[in-house]
Amino acid sequence: MSEILWQQSEVVYVDLLEGDRECHARFQTPEDAQAIINAHMEIKKKHCWTLEILCDDHEQRYWQNILVDRQAKLNQPHEEKRGTEKLITKAEKIRLAKTQQASKHIRFSEYD
């Protein structure tokens, strides 16, 4: 998507999750965003997209969602392991995965 928009204006950031039907693209300047809107008919014909510039409440909600998501990410608990402790934990996970893989048995029965 960003490659298509990039042909008209410089895209700074694309906010899109896999499976989403809605996408937000940020541009360097308001003029860059307006250039995309001016090319809207060509883009709509080619890709069946609907484009609009967020303003007022819609823009405010978009930035509020970004701040909420960022805060949620920063507040997630995480263990900080360093050095040898981190390597030991990683090695244990690998060993456990290999043990589980090795413990899978294929059983043959003469009645199959």
C-alpha cells in the first residue's frame, strides 16, 4: 500500500494491521496528504480504495488511540533478564522444544 501512495507523496508511516479493512497513512506535510486526495479518483479506480483526510474529532480520536496503545504497551509487565541468565533461559526453551519433538512417537498397528 505504501508503495502505491509513495508514487504521489512521501509516506512517513502506515498504520495497518493484517486483516484490517481500514488503514491510516501519515505524510510529511498536509500538502502531501492533499496530493493523495487530489489523485483520489485515479487511485480509487485502480485499487477500489476510499480516501479521506482525518480532521477534527476523527483525527483527535486517532491520536488518542495511539497514545492509549502506547501506554498499554509500556505498562505491560516484563522480566528483564541479562547476560548468563538470559542465555540459560533460552537454552532451556530450546532443550524443552527438542525433548517434546523427540517424545512424539509414531505407533503402527497391524489393524490400520
